[in-house]
Amino acid sequence: MAGETIGGAFLGAVFGELLKVVTDAIRKACKLKSELEKLKSTLESINSTVDEIGMLNRVLDLQEQETDKLKEEIIKGMELVRKCSKVKRFSFNRVKYADKLIKLNQFLEKYCNVDMQTQSARDNKKILVGINSIQKILSGSRVSYQVLDGPCSAPDPPEITPGLDAPLKELRMELVKDGGMQVIVVSAPGGAGKTTLVKKLCADNEVKDKFQDNIFFVTVSKTPDVKVIIQRILQHKKYHVPTFETDESAINYLEGMLKEIGQKAILLVLDDVWSESESLVQKFKFKLANYKILVTSRSQFPQFGSGHYLKPLNDGAALTLFRSALIPQNGELLFFDENLANKVRCQSAVVNTYILRVCKGSPLALTVVGRLLCGEPAVVWQSRVREWDRGVSIFSSDTDLLHCLQSSLNALDDDIKECYLDLGSFPEDQRIPITALIDMWMELHEWIEDGLSAISYLHRLSNRNLVNLVMARKNASDDGCYNDHFVMQHDLLRELIIHQSMSEPIERTKRVIINISGKNFPKWWSQQKGNPIHARLLSISTDETFSSRWYDMTAPEVEVVVLNLRTNKYTLPNFMENMGKLKVLIITNYGFLPAELSNFSLLGSDTIFNLKRIRLEHVLIPSFGIQMNNLHKISLVLCNVGQAFRNSTFQISDAFPNLLEFEIDYCNDLEELPDGLCDIVSLKKLSITNCHKLSTLPEGIDKLVNLEVLRLASCTELSELPDMVTELSNLKFLDISDCLTIENLPTQIGKLRSLEMLCMGGCSISELPHSIIDLESLNVVKCDEETAYQWENYKFVLTKLRVEVLKDDINLNWLRKCHF
């Protein structure tokens, strides 16, 4: 029996055993996985609290009978979870056990958020009573003693905190100055050192001089209780601590107490605030002079200003922290190898950062790895380095780091978590085009309906500091164009994504993410022997030494293939021909020269009949002499397309007869559009941008009767917008921004009765044609100041018109990692 096995252990051990049993059940693909994952999330969030209570009970010799009920429920819970792991998919007992798991979860949340906090408050009062008694006994004597810190005293910072001097100085200035923002937010991913930074702030002499004994440090965590937080603050100031019926009554009481403090400066530190607790911060805002709130969170809170983002440590600071973690308590460092810690020489004679690179500048990772290697001989160091060199995840050797960062993923809704895990398909340290994510998500996830909903998800991830959004144009995307929008992810979080995605057996995982160097294929792949994988997403990244000699693979369920390459020549793998469910293909070359693709014709195979979207970046396209009847969208970015368009005897209308969207961006050898393009009457979006050699549009463009979007931005040699464009009766959006040589709009542009938005910033239009008065649907015109006044003269007729004057807002920093 579980009770007999663990009967003599203290509370933390019993609790830890339950967490282990739940984790094992999830790993075994239990049919109650959703309920078990929620239970696991609760257990992880209260684990440290349970350990602390158990430890204090032992150290202070407090009554443990009050935790007997908790231990009893935990032991019952272990039996319940073991039974749940045996429940079959269609068992009638499934609902019964699901209900029991939900009730166990609710009990644990209530016990730790209500009962345990009440006991803690009572025990603190007992301790204070004892201290007061001791003070009376020792009154007048020469015996020295130390009074315990209050419940809201800031913990002492670590002795060694490299890399925090600059953010400390910046935050100190913000805190000690009069006025400024009342709420200051410090945000970063888990383990980045946010709490360490604010501990140092609270111990800083200038900050202490400013706020004196009115610094309140409160750890909020995932499931905060406003009443308990306020009771602790009152207790810290030795005020009477009443029992509050509601959060509102507690807040009002606290406001009254703070007003009694008068004109003295007050600092409230809310540490580890989760995104769901945004309203909690609002509750603690009061109209008081010299009152500031310092928040640390993994999420950003834009309503409180831009905030302070804590960056990863640089190599120097990282090495200092790593070395400090290596020193054991006796102060004798057994082994330290500068080369292994900082760099290792590869066969190519290129010096690469190693352990520091593995830790990605994360203070938590550096500390964890340092402790892992602390006191170990050289052979252990070398073994670890070899493991990481072979691609073994840093998370596989440590649970503290995994649990810390894993909680950021567990806090996400299921939908947004699924989208976030897809980001591991792209290489580290590279900008991920949002257009590629949209293509992927719209076919993989039914809840992503369009680019706007995808952007919404990315903003939510950005606010949680899980990604960084890079936007080349502030005014872009009003029309649904996201060509200049990118995402970057923290390297350590990307590794966590891959670890999470590949944690299940390869046959069952939903995402297969593979990195190949030279001929070093994963062992499971080379030994697959025809056993199919059932992933929906397949990502393969190869380096400069890869030879394009593929092992066979059976992957009948794959819907999205992402190929990341770095070679000048690349052969598409034959096994793609058997992917009957393939819908999206994304090929990106990160090498210096455009990659020449071969075996491209397999995409025209009858077996790949579901392919809807193709995105090619920085490749040389040999020919479009294939037919893909179901292709809806093709995107060509930084590609050499001239040869394919000029030399092909196969018209593009025959290759893609049902195409809906055609995008060409930064293709410098594009001089004219391919023959047959105007015969694709199904086309709804045509986007030709940053193609500086394109001088004319084809004569038959008026045949694109279903065209709704025509984007020609930054085609600097395009001499005119031909009159045939005015025959596009369904056109809603027209963009000729930065087409420097276009001097006139078509005389009959007024025939575009469906046109809703016109972008013409950077054009040299000297005079608007009178027919614009017939643009009855026109809502927005974006233009330069010189042209804006002309449009203003027509607003008495075009009553719905809004004229937006554009300013230079282009940021081309993203191009630094692109090659032409």
C-alpha cells in the first residue's frame, strides 16, 4: 500500500511522490491526460510552499496534525492516479475518475491557498507573541538578540550577481526619483534573474534611504490571495490583522493604512506576477504621493508602460556566475577547465562557445549546470560536453531548470501552446517570418482563421516574453500584409520547445524536429526500417556539410514540412512523394548564396494532391514545369526567379490553375512577370514588392477579374500603372508605395468602385485625376504630406475618406542576416 510505503516520511516526501506518480501516468499516455496535466500544474505551483511548511514544522516544532488531512488526501490521490493510468479510452469509468481528479485538484488548491495560509498567519502571530515575551524578559539587560524579519521583508540577494549592474542602476534611478511611473514592470523569461535583481534593489543603500522601513516584498506566484497578501503586509507593520470577508474590504483597509504612513515613501514589490494576475496589480494602485509598485513577471503588461526587459547575460558575466556555482561549500574547486567551460576547438578550427552557449545566457541554467558539475572530476565534464555536442538536451540532465521554464508553457491555453510549440521548427538565432507561421498555422490549427488571428496569438506570446516581435514598418499590416514582420525566440526556450515536442516516442509525437550535421542522422531514423511516424509537422535542418543523401522515411500523416538548409545545392527528399496529406512546404536557405533546388518535380506527383501552400526563400528555382492543381498560395522571397520565368515552356497558368495568392518579394532578377500569369483568373492577391528591376506590368492584367489585392510596393523601376488596372472591378486594396518613377495615376482610376484602401507614399504624383470622385468605397489613403493636401480637397465628395500622412518608419535591420 502507498500509505505503508511512505507512512513514516514527512509531508514534502509524500507530496513529491504524488507528483512523480502523476508525471509517470502522463508519460504513459493515460486517457485522462488533460485532467492529469492540470493536476500536475497545480502540484508544481504549490510544491515549494509545501516543502517550506513541512520544513518549518520540523524546525519550529509546530503541530503536524494540521497537515495530516493533506497527507491523507495525497496518499489517496496516489492510489487514484494509479487507477486512472489503467483506464481505457472508452471505459465507462473514465468520467467517474475524471471527476475524482478534478475534486482532488480543487482540494489541493483550496488547502494551500486558504487553509495553509490561515495556519501560517496564526503561527506567525504565535512566533511574534513569543518574541514579545522574550523582549520583555531581556528588557534592560545587555544580552543582544536579533528580531526575526517581518513576513514582507525582502530576502537577501546572492553574494555574486554578475551582469545586473546596468539594469540595477536604471531601475534605481526610476525608483528614487520623484514622480514618474507608479507601476514599474521588470519582465523576462523564467530563470533570467528578475527576482535577484529586485532583491538587490531592496538591499541598495539609495533605495533603503528613500523608502526606509516601508519596503514590502510580496511573492505573488500563480494563485494569489489578495486578502492573505494584505494580512501579511499589515502583520509586517505590526498592525491589527482583521479577517476580511472580501478582497475589496481588504484593499480599502490597506489603502487606509498606507495613508496613515503619510508623506513617507512606500515601495511595494510584487514578485512573480503571472499574466492572469494583471488585475491584481491594478487593485494595489492608490492615489498616494511617493508610492511605487515594482512588479516582476514573465509577462509584459503594456498598460503600465514599456517596462524593463532583462536581457540574457553576456559571456563575461555568464562565466563569472558559472564559476561561482562551481565552488562547493568548503570553497575548494576540484576542477575547472576554461576551454570546456567557454570554448572548444572543432575540426573546422572555428572556436565556438560551449557550456556558455548551451546555457544561452540564462542565470538559472548557468547555476544549474554549475551545480551539476560542482565537485566533479574532469572525466564528468568531458562526458557532459560530449552529450551536449551530440545534441542531448540540457533539460534531460536536470529537473529544476525544466520545471522552471516548463511552467511558462503550462500556463498557456492549449490552443496557443500548440502554436508556440510549432516555433521549434525554425533554427535558433534566426528571424522567423510571420507569413511562414501564418501559412503553417492556417493549415494545422482550425482556430487560426487568417493573418489577423495569428498576429493576435503572437502578441499574446510576446506579452509573456516567450517571443520577440520585430516589425520593419510600424504602419504595415493594416491591409493584412505581414511581409516585413518577424518573430525571434529565446534560444533556451526553443530548446525547451524541442525537448517538449520530442519527449514522447518518435512514433507518437505530433512534431518531429531533426538537426543533421554532415552524415549524422538521428539513430532512430537510420534504423527506422519502414516503421511509420505519425507526426503532423516535420522539420529538418541541415548544415553546410550535408550531402542531400537521404534515408527513407514513412510519414503518411505529415501536413507541414519545414526544410532549413545552408548548402548551395539541395535535393528534395524522395520520401516527400508519399506524403499524401502534405499541405504546406516551407524551404528556407540560410547560406550565403542562393541554393539550387533539384528534384523539384516531385511536388507535381499525383500523390501530393493536397499541397496548398509553398514558401521558398533564398533559392534558385530551376523551372515551374510541373502541375499542382490544388495549390492556393506560392511565396518567393529573395529567390532567383528569372531563369524559371524566362526559360520555362510551361505557362504558369498551367502549373497553378487554381492559385489564389501569388507573392514575390526581394527577387532582384525579376524583370517581367511570367507568361500566363494573367490567365489565372482565380487569383485574388498579387503581391510584387521590392523587385527593383520590374519595369512594366503585363498587358492582360485586366483579365484578373477576381483580384482583390494588388501590391506593387517598392518596385522602383515600375514606370506606370497601366490603364488596364482600372478594369479590376473587385479590387479593394492597391499599394504603389515607393514606386518612385510612377508620376501619374490612371486617368480612369475612378472605375475602381470597390477600392477601399490606396497606399501611395513615396510616389511622385503631381496631380490627382478628377475621376477619383467616383471612388465611392474609398476609406483610407496613405500618402506623403505633399500629396495629402490634394486628397483633402476631395473630402467634401468622398465623405468616408481618411487621409493618413506617412512618416519614414522603415527598419531594415532584419536584412542583416539575409543574403542576396
